[in-house]
Amino acid sequence: MNFSHYPVLKALLPYIFGIILGYFLPIHSLNMLFCILELFFCCAIFIFFRQKRGFFLHQTATFLMLFSFCFAGYLSVFFRFHKNVEKLNIEKITQKQTWIAEIKEPPLDREKSFKVIAKLYAVNDTSYWITHKVILYFQKDSAIKDYETGDKLIVHTRLAFIEPPKNPYQFDYSKFVKMKGIYLTGYVGKQYWKYVEGEKTRSIRKYASYLQRFLSEKLISSGLSGAEYSVAAAILLGNDETLEPELKASYAAAGVSHILCVSGMHVGVIFMILNFLLLPLGASVKSNTIRNILLLFAIWLYANITGLSPSVTRAATMFSFVLVGKFLNRRSNIFHSLFTSLFILLIINPLLLFNVGFQLSYLAVFGIVLFQEKIAQWVHPKTKIGNYVWNLVTVSVAAQITTAPVAIYYFGQFPNYFLLANLFVIPVSFVMTITGVTTLAFSFSSFISNALGFLLKFEVKVMNEAIAFIEHLPGALVTEISIHFSQVILLYCIILIIIFLSKNKKKQLLFLVLIVMNIFLFIHTINIFQYKHHIEAVHYEIPKSAAFQFCYQGNAILFSDSIQNTQDKRYQFNIQNHDIKMHIRNTFVRLDKDFENLFLCKKGNFIYFQDRIYVLEKNRFTVQDR
């Protein structure tokens, strides 16, 4: 692949660089940003008039273009991620107010409340308007769950900023929702909200949400229930509300969690079925245009029904390029489609760049395109079945090459039997997708729908049992893997060098691979050295629980009044990430018991650790020097 053949890269790469700069090195003043821009262009114009040689002018123009796209990326993050906070009137939003709220996503049933993402429009003081989305938690009330996207409510609540995590390396939920433009949250009691009759906002997302719920009910009426319904609804419709955490964990352990997301395969099945049904419309130029428009509409309608996840948005955008290319009688290039779709989606929402699903989706496709053919050439099966199996293997391995570094960095685990799982799950999920789409298409006939529903339920059940079997194989999952971000970059450098090495076969490139690998191992050795000499005392803030950890060179004692093993959900949510990142091995001890080992001694509420005495209380500890 010659990157010089793709002019879109000249805009895409500096734009991505600008997004990264805007995210990690923000300047919160718009005036300051434009002062920097004006200063830069003044310098550029001065240089332009000083030397008028052709080569220099060409280089200056190129540099100005690159800078412009980089600055555009920076500004896109500034306005979407940083500027919104400055617009909020903190004094007004933190007081208890009456708001008009429009439901943006259907209510989700939580353990103690209903979670609703809504958009606030006004307060008592009608001169003050905001257009921010917020998360509202409604007291358990069967009425709120019946409302849909677009419905409007009057709510009386006090808003507050979503707090960042209080424990080291804990999942940052505030940053996660901030990426979606959500900064505020509030609790609404039973008596403090009211539905506004006749006030509804009509939008594509509203109708898509309605269709998703309608089709989910059709799956239930066709005979699906329990885990089978949860998996089918997630795979076909992107509706993962009923998926149990244990089921998600099983698919992740087998290395096929991507199956539970609507992806390019599902969009491809929809495209294939509709393309076949609309073949009669390809007889003339006019009817072919109508056919392509219908296909485009159907693909994007399906993408909206499934929630516009990053993977399905990427697939829908690429299929759109294919259709437009056919209409213009131009053959679409896969790399050009990938780069262009990536650029368009980042223009629409630059913060997608930091979305894990978005990253994995594009990395998987790049991996398949770059490596699948080369790996396929290693073996040449003589039978059709052997060729089919080998193609599945090469696709899985190619996708894993480019996604593994990011997946390990974020999730700290690697599924050893991903090949075995994908060999079984990919064909079954393909057949299941076709069966599911056909079941929904014939939902008007209860006899046909129930028959197909029975078949669909059987297929999902077989897939779930196969995943459970693979999950429980010895050594199925390597856990507690921790790599630094710099090591992720180095791993991708090795992958890029290998790509160039396969084309040029120069000894210098092989030498460069060895250098990068040595840097990777050097960083890993330094990290291990730091972990082995790490000493700290940590107080974890956990609701209705007390937890204190004393770490000494990779070993730690965790005192708690209620958390006594790694299976406890409070441990997994609040403490586990810290232990994985710091390579800590815990010994769990009840808070009311005395304990003593080589580096720590506890008597009552007093702990002697590293020449200091810690006095433990119910929810905190105080430190006294010896």
C-alpha cells in the first residue's frame, strides 16, 4: 500500500493530530487560540513575500494546509469538549429548579432507579436556556419506563456535576459521559416530575428507537426468552439492555465479544438480502438509481435502529461509498473508503477517536485488509471446506494482530482460544443473523414467525453453550496483563515496520524491529522494577464499605469490613484496576481482626507500616509519624 496514492491522508493525519492535541493539551480561551492562529499566519505571509522561489512557495503552501487541518481538529475538540463547560451558569444549575426535559434515550432499568438521558431546555428563569444533555435518575416508578425518545417532561431537581473517580485507576465514568456531551446529573423523586401532554419531538432517532422496541417485542412473540433473547436482541438490533454481565464476560473470555455488537457483518447481511430483493430495479438507469437510494435509506435506517454504534456507523459509511461508487461507475478502493469514512465520522464527532469501540472497529478492518491475504498465502488447502476454514482463521488472526495491543491496554486480558471460538461463532452468527432477519420479516405470520423463532432460539442456545465450553477450557483467558501506553505505540511501530519489511525486505528494517523490541522490553523492565519497589497506603472510598490497602513491593494487605475476595463486585469496580496496573497481589483480612507479617502489624485500630502508625476509623485513617 502506497500512502501517497491517498490524498485524503494529507487532511486526515493532521486533523487527527489536532484532535489529540486539543484533548490532551487544551487551551480554554477562544481568544488565545485565534491570537496564536493570527500570529502564525502573519509569520507565514512575511516568509511568503520574503522569498518567492517556486519550491519554497510549494512547501509553504503544503505546510499551511497541514497546519489548517491540524488547527481545525484542535478547534473541533475545543468547541465540543472544553467550551461547553464554560457556558454553564453554575450558580443556577446547582439550585433546585423546575426544568423542561426531553427524553433522548429510552429509560434504562437500574437496581434502585430508572436512568434517563435527557436534554434540558429551560428553567424557571426563561431568560436562561441551556442545550446540554444530562443524566436523570428517577425514583422507581413503573410510569416512567413507558415513555420514549422525544417525550417531554417537567422535572423538579437539583443538578450536580458528575464527579471524577475517587480511587486510583478506577473507571472514569465522568470522562466517559463527558465524551457524549454530558456533564450533569440529578435525582428526581416520584412526586417531582410530570409528563407534558402532546409535547413530542419528532426525529429519526425517535422513530428508530420505536422500531427497535417494536422489533424486540416481535422477537419475544416469536418464542425467544432468557439468554437466547438477550443475545439475539443484542446481535440483531443492538439492544443489549437485558444482557447479563456474566454472559458478556463469557463472550469476552472466549475472544468473541465483538459478536454481541452490531458490526459490518450484520450490515452486510442486510445489504445482501435487500440487494437480492431489489434486483428487478436494476434494469434501467432510472430504476437503478431508485434501487441505490432505497439501499442507502435501508442501511442508515438499520444503523439508527441499532443505536449508531461506532462499528455499525463505520460499516454503513463504507457501504454508502460502495453504492455511490457504483452509481458513478467508479470502482471503490478499500483503503480510500476506510480513510474517507474515518475522516467524515471524525468531522461529525472528533471525540469518537477516543472511543474504544471505534478504535477496535477500524483497527480490525485495517488488520484484515493489510494482513489477511498475506497470511492466506502461507497455506493452500485443496478442498472447499479446508479453504473456507483457512479463510476464517486468516481473518481472525489478521484482526487480532491490529486489535490486540489496544484490547490488552484497555481490558488487561487476552483470550487464548480466540481462533477456536471464532471458527465456530462466526459462521453460526452469520446463519443466525439471516434467520433473525427472516424471523422479523415474517413477523406478520405467527406460524412462520414461531417456526423461525424456534430455529433462531436453537442456534443462539448452541452458540451460548459453545462459548461457555470454550470459556471453561484450561488457560482460556490470560488476565491481569498490564502494559503502558508507550508500549502500545511501540507495538504498532513494530507492526508498521513489519508491513514495510514484507514489501521492501531490507535488512535495515529488520534491525529497526530489533531496536523497537528492545525499547519495548526496556520499558517493561523499568515498569517491573518500579512495581517491585512500590510502597504505599491507600484508602478506598466505597459506598457503605471501608477498605484500606497497604502495599509493599507487589504484595498487599487489604483490610475491609465487607470485601473479602476478588469476586466481590465492589472490589472489581473500585480496586481491581489499581491492583492490575500496579501488579499487586492481595491478602484479604477483615477489618476487625489483628494481623502481622514481615512488613505490617495490626493491633485493634492501629497499624504499624513503614515507620508510621495508622489509626483506622470507620471510613478513613489518620497518619502519625513514629
